[in-house]
Amino acid sequence: MTIRMLHLFKLRQFVKKLFSKTGYLFFIVLVKLFQIMPLSLIYRISDFIFVLMFYVFSYRKSVIDKNLNRCFPEKSFKEKKQLRKKFYKGLSDLLVETIKGFTLGEKELLKRYTSKGHELIAPFFDQGKDVFIISAHFGNWEWGNATIAKALKHQTAIFYKPMSNDYLEKYTKERRGRFGGDMLSIYHSMRYLVSKKPKPVAYFLVADQYPTTKEKQKMVDFFGAKTGFLHGPEDFSRQMGTPVFYMEMRRLKRGYYCMEYFLLTENAKELPANELTQLYARHLEDSIRKQPEDWMWSHKRWKKKLYAFD
């Protein structure tokens, strides 16, 4: 490497660090402002964001409409437009609630995010068994991350994708895990899985993203078409022979949510290949059909590089 190239490399690293630090400081100021604001005012901010998203910028409108057309061909144009409008309202709330959630106290979060069906998981703790809990980008999963540790007897471990900004990554990881849950980077999860833990662990995964490669995807029926899902939840739980639960997150009203657990299998190892992923997809589709506005329709769930029919 020449001296000139070395200087250019150091300059790029400096600029990258400067931008990361600036973005982090801006975010912290925003968090502090939201901390002193009452939720009533924060929801007024959300209303303004909704107006910008729906009426001004039409945020990811083409992606949302494409996903809605694929999943709900029976709905009229007017019905799908109303659904998109409701989605924007929910997404606006999610944005401000996520920022506010970094400083909300345990008592307030537990009041706003209740739990049902977690008693089904307790017997597996008594048997010394780990469990896997699979959920989705539904409702407000950020507040769910903060409260899931309080509903279970298990130690909770939450899989997540690290942020590229190191400063933000450190801050958000600490805040998300402040009530007792271990935050596991998806890039280093195996190390934790094979390590010895003092008590049984409940592994929590949000698993409705698109798979990155054809080779590792699990193909199942989802909204009337073959769809690829992430391989991790099924592969990990089958290797360990653990019970697996689906956790449905529902919005009850503005600022209030509920999580409910459903047993998919008592031993993932006993299911045929793909069966666990199909069970998950079936439950997820049912959740979406019941409350479609609360799923993340702006995600590019079906990508051309994976699906010939796209």
C-alpha cells in the first residue's frame, strides 16, 4: 500500500467515524427530547409524520401496493388504499414509540404491553428445557423486546442484526436488554447457543425477513404462493430438539399491545423438514389476515433474485 493510499484510507475512516458520531449525537438529543415529552404530544408528532408519509412523500408506496396486491387480490382498490393508510398510521406510531421506548420505565412498559399464554412455557423451564419463540415485524416489536424478559421464567436471549453505526449499536443494545434479556448478534449466535448457561433459555427470533440466499431458504406456502423463509429458526431448534412457540403481537389500541404465545411443537427434531417453518408461516398469515395494517408491508418481502414469478 502506497503512502497516498494509506492517507486516503485513514481519511475515509476518519470521515466515517465523524458521521457515525454525529448521527449518534443527533439521535441521543432526540431521545432526550422524547424522554421529557408526554406520550400525548409524541402522538401529535406521529400524526404529522403520517401526513408526510401518506400525503406528501408516499413512502415506499410501490413496494406496499405490490405486497398488498399479492396478498389480497380479492380486495378492491379502495380497500387496499385504506389498508395502506392504516399501515402508515401504525408505522408513524412505531417510529415515535421506538424512540420513546428507550427511556420508558419498566412499570409503564408492562402496563402498555401485556402477555397471554406464557404459562404454557413455564413447564418446559421446570423440565430444564430451552425453548425457541418465533415472532414477526408486527405491531411494536421494540416494546415487546423490552418486556418479554419479565413474562417468562426462562432467561431470554433475543437475536438481532447489529447496526452499522458502532455508537448507536452500543447504546441500543444496552437499552433493549436493560430488563434482563441477552441481545445476540445474528453473526455470533452460535457461540451463545453452545455455551453453558445457568438456567434454561428462551431464544426469541423475529423471522419474517426475506432469505438472503436460495440455498438456505425454507420454501413454504404463504398467502397462496411458495415463499422463502429464513432457515435459522428451524435449523437451530431441530438441532437442539427444543419446543417452539409462535408469539403473536397485537395492537389493542394506540399505545397498548398484547403478546400471546402458541405452541408449535414440543420437539422440533420430531417434525419433518420444512414443517416447522410451514407452521410458523401459517400462524403468521393468520395474524396478518386478522390485523393486516400492523405488518411491515414496506419491507421488500419478495425479491426478484429469489422468486422467478416476481
